[in-house]
Amino acid sequence: MSRPDPIDPRGPRFGAAITSVLLLVVIVLDLVGASLAALLVLAALVALFAWGAFAGIRRHPWGLLFKRFVRPRLAPPTELEDPRPPTFAQGVGFAVTTAGLVLALLGVDGAVWIAAAIAFVAAFLNAAFDFCLGCRMYALLVRARIVRAS
């Protein structure tokens, strides 16, 4: 199997910044008692994470926004990255936010803000410090030969 075309690593960081803000909105809405609004925003984030995980990071709406409106205004990237780790990271975000949404719908108190807080930490680390937890998980799974890199 051939390696996928590399991506500009600033794209996933841009998306992580938007996602961080939306996750913070979910947390605040849930903590102030706007539970239905928090659930709706979380459901939208579940759909967005699913989009990135299953369609690939290149087809994610934030990636498309980055490619169309942000990247043309930036200098060319100094390096490119494999799209598979950030796509895997989208899957991790999907799993975490889906668990929170399902548990909340089952009536588990605090599930929304806990899931959103976990996802927020991961997204914020990527956006602010270029540290992608899901990408690190992907690398560990490849090294352990649990996930194939090719």
C-alpha cells in the first residue's frame, strides 16, 4: 500500500483551535444548566469528529476551511506530515465525545462536561502546543504492531 499524500500540519492545528473553542462552549453550557444546548453542540462535535475519522482529515470541514481561506495567506509549510495520525486522532475524539453523548442520553450526570473536558484538553494541546495526543497514541499502536502504518 502506498503512503498517502502528506498534509500541511498547520491544518489540523487550525481545526483543533476551532474544536477547542466549541468544546469549551459545551463545558460552559453544561455547567450553567443549559443542558440541551450543550448536548446539541456536543452532538455536532460528534458528527464532526466522525467526519474527520471516517472521511479523512483532508475532507474535514475545518481542513477545507484551512485549505481554502487560511493556507493561501501563509508561507509554504516547512514540513509536511502523514495524514493518518491526525485522522486517527479524529477517531479518538469521536470515541470520547460519543461516549459522553451516549452516557448523557442515558442520564449519567456530568457525562457531557467530563467528555468535553477530556476532548478539550487534547484539542487544546494540539492547537496551542502542537502536541497531538491521538497522533502519539497512533505512533505507540504502530510501534506495538497493533495498527499497521502502511
